[in-house]
Amino acid sequence: MTIHHSAPRNITPDAGFLPSQNSSEPISTQQATTAMAIRPAMSKEEFLSIMDAPIAKQIFAEPDIAKAVTSFSAEQKAALLHFNGISASSDVEASKNLLHLFAAFHAKDEQQLALYLDKGVSTGVRLDYGLPLYSKANGSGEDIYVCSVKVMLGGHASQDLDIDDKGLQGYVQNSFRIRDLLRNAPNKQPIQPTPGALEYVLSNASAYRDSNNNPVIVFIPGVIDVEGAPVSRLIEQALLNGANVNDVGFFDVPGIVWSAIQADTNAVNLFLSRGAKVNFDKPDSFGNHSVTTWAATTLKAAGDDIAYSARMLSILEVLCAADESLNVPNSLGKQPLDYLPAEFNAAKEHLLAKRTALSTQTTQKY
């Protein structure tokens, strides 16, 4: 049965929603073009030339780093270096340490993570798709994404998983302990990409793929904490350069899911205003039918982060109002709001009541 509903409404401060610290209001085409034209994009030859520099050869000769990038193309290895601000003239040992931390996270090696974090390596280390491991300003990074997947699979901070897919189990099993390590690390300084590298990726928005085969529009919402480049403008520029707003990537999810997971209210608002769908054209890898499930699992993963939870509740209110599959379970037998933690039962009732009221109002119009 189809549920009549109102169109997604914007998340705005006037509606009582809290803005993200890493986003901006939707901007015009002219503003987006002007904002991203400050630094010219590298050519492909310039982008790849870092791979011929002695520093790249030394970094990728490190066994743990080499193992982490086994499946990477030369372009993706170059992106890993550029997103971490590594150039031909960078300090070799400092650069190695950045990517040793990346490799430790890739391997989910808590001991090595603790070692490099204690050495003062920043949690701002970025993956080849620009997302930092952890951002102090945002309260999350890649860490919250992995925690959210564990919640979706039935685990939590103190509850281990035992599932048939041991590769996926290993990917998420210690995710909450790793999140705690990152949240409590001494250095959370953001790392700035090499000038022109981000622009190169955006200029190839319709063709570029990261190491997980994500198109640019899927991973660009995670490129947070870049000076002079708010996430909403990056999304806008990707769309201007030919990206499809509803393209999907890893786990068969679109970019709006990444913005929801990062609790980026303004980026979610922008996606919706540009035609992003709350309900997926086909279920994702876990059988989810909408963005709402990912927002709900991330709310649980956020734990005691009050500011993060407040932003996520704002997003959930908008998603629930537009979700046509709110009562449809995923392949794990869970409906979207089943993932909300017990302490949010009152919020769950509020979301459902508001959804019912909106549905009734819309149905009466017909």
C-alpha cells in the first residue's frame, strides 16, 4: 500500500534544526563555480606525478602501507597522498606516520592505532576518498560509518557479532573501541589536501572512482574540514560537473546516506533540494529501503555525543516525513526506527506521530 506523504521539507534553523559545523546553506550555480574556481584543478598528469617522486616510493615500500593499498590503482594511491597533503617535498618520516595510521585503521589494528596516535599522528588522516578517520569539529569521520554498520548487523559497543560473513565481521567488530581511541587521541588537527587535488577529483565527477568504487557524488560528502570548501559547495560542484545525485556506491548507498551518517544537516538539505531520493530505487546491500535506516543506526552509534545526536534527530524528522517504507523491514528483519536506542523511545513516538499527522493532512487534500 502506498502511503501518501508530503514532499521532503528543508532542514533549516527556522524549523528548529541544528546546523552542521561543516556545511553551508545551498548555494547558486554561480556561487559554486566561483567558490571552486579559487584554485585551478590539477591535470591528470600533475595529479599522478606524485607517484614518481622518491617520497611516494618510500612510503609505499612500507609493508603495512603496501598491504593496505594492494587493490588501489595508481590514481587512488595518488589521491591518498594528495588528500593527506603529501607532496614531493614533504617530510618523509612524518608522511610515513600519517599513512601508517591509515594502514592501522584499514587493518583495524588497535595496537598499531594506539601506537601512532600516542606518537601524535592526527586523527585527521584521510582515506583515499578524503574522509578523515575522525574530525573533532564534526564529532565523526570514517569511524562512525563503521560503527553504524555494526549496529545495523545487530552489534553494539559491548556486543560482538557472530555472522557468516567473517570479512564483514572483522571490518566492524572492534569499531566502537577504535572510535573511542580516535575520540580520545591527543592530536585531532585537520589535514588539508594538496592544492588542486580536490579540484581534480571534482572536475572528473562523472568518471572518477575511489578504492571502494564509489562515484564522486557518493564520497564527496565525507570530505569535511577542508579550508574554504564547505561540503555543500563540494556537492554542488560535483553535480555541476555531471554527477548523478542518486548514484550509488559501496553497500549500494547514495551520497545522501553519507551526509546523513555525518549528521550534516545542510548537506542533507542540499541533496533533497537537488532531487536526492529518501527511498532507494532498489534495496541496498542490507536490504534497507531508505536513508532513514542509516540515520537511525548512526544515532545509536553516536552514543553519548549529545550534539551529534541532536543533529541526527533533526535529520530523522525530515526523513521520516518523506519515507514511504518506514514500516518495511530490511533483510535483517528490522524496520528503520527499530534501530533507535531505548533512551530515544520518546523521540521515536514523536517521529511516528508527526509522520502520521503529515500523512493524514496530505491524504485529506486528495
